[in-house]
Amino acid sequence: MNTNDHTIRLEKEEDYKEVENLVRESFWNVYKPGCSEHYVIHVLRDDPAFVKDLDFVMEKDGRLIGQNMFMKTVIEADDGRIIPVLTMGPIGIIPELKRKGYGKAILDHSLDKAAAMGFGAVLFEGNIDFYGKSGFDYASRFGIRYHDLPEDADSSFFLCKELIPGYLDDVTGVYQTPKGYYVKDEDVDEFDRQFPPKEKQKLPGQIFA
């Protein structure tokens, strides 16, 4: 990746449909046959927890090639406190430009902006092999548990990055996923009819196949 061959800016309303299609292309058949992420981002933009000033797109040669967004959420601390944090994503790059550094570029840019706005930490579900390169670690090492997950279950998908050093030093508790991320399959299917037909496939490695 040439560090000068792209720009990152805030998403505009006129970008919405193109971004939704970008996200659809990025996630199609990755985690399950088809995908729901393009509908999730459509829904989240109207959610009160959506952070409009942290809703980014990446452009290259006049074309949108990537995006990332953030939502406000909380940790319900074991001592009764409610700790404000962020969660992130979906973060998507068009398929032909994946694994070329563009995902990390928009990720690092958006994390820097979130830190500059004074947010303390970001928690979300992701692959440590990729996100660890941008400073994420297992949330369990911060004493933060994923809601509804049994204590003996694998939580290696649940990651955390402090944006303010020490923000979670005296915090243990349960992270809450914003409700807007939970969508119904029938609503996804209805929304998906607005896009060009694509074949849903069961592929090796899908989590929800």
C-alpha cells in the first residue's frame, strides 16, 4: 500500500448506499452464507449510540474502498459503576484490496480520532492476529467479561484497547453489546433485495454456517 494513494474522511449521507454495498461485498459469505453487516450499518446510523464524528470512509482513485464506525456502549462494573466505552465496526475493505494494509490504515486513523475525542477504551469482537497489530489485547486481561458468555467459554474473540492509558485499571465487569447490532434474519433478507443478487454459499471456516 502506498500511504499517499488514499484519503480518509467522514461518511456523508450521499455515501450511504455505496458504503452499504461496500460492506456487503466485504462480508459476503465470510462468516456465514450471505451476510447481515450491510443492514447492521444501515440500522446503526439511526441509533442514539452511533458516533457520527467517528464514521469514516476511505477513498482511492475516486472510489470508496473502506469504512469503519463506532458506537457508544458501557461496561457494567462489578462495583456498580457504569463505565462508558466504545465498540467498533463493522469495518470493511473491498475484497480485492484486503490484506494490503488499507484495513489497518483506516483502523489506526479512526482509533487516533477516538482517542483525541477523549474516549477511554474500545472493546469489540475480532481476530487478535489482525487487531493486535494496532494495540488490541484480549479483554480478559483487563478483567472485562463478555455478556452472556459462560465463564469456561472461549473468549479469545473479545478484544480491548485502552485509548487513555490506565482507563480500565480499577475496573472489572461485563461489557454490553449495543442492541442495534442484533438484527432479524427476515429484516436482513428484505433489505438485501435492494442490492444486486448474490449467491449465498456455505464455505469452510464460516462461523455461523
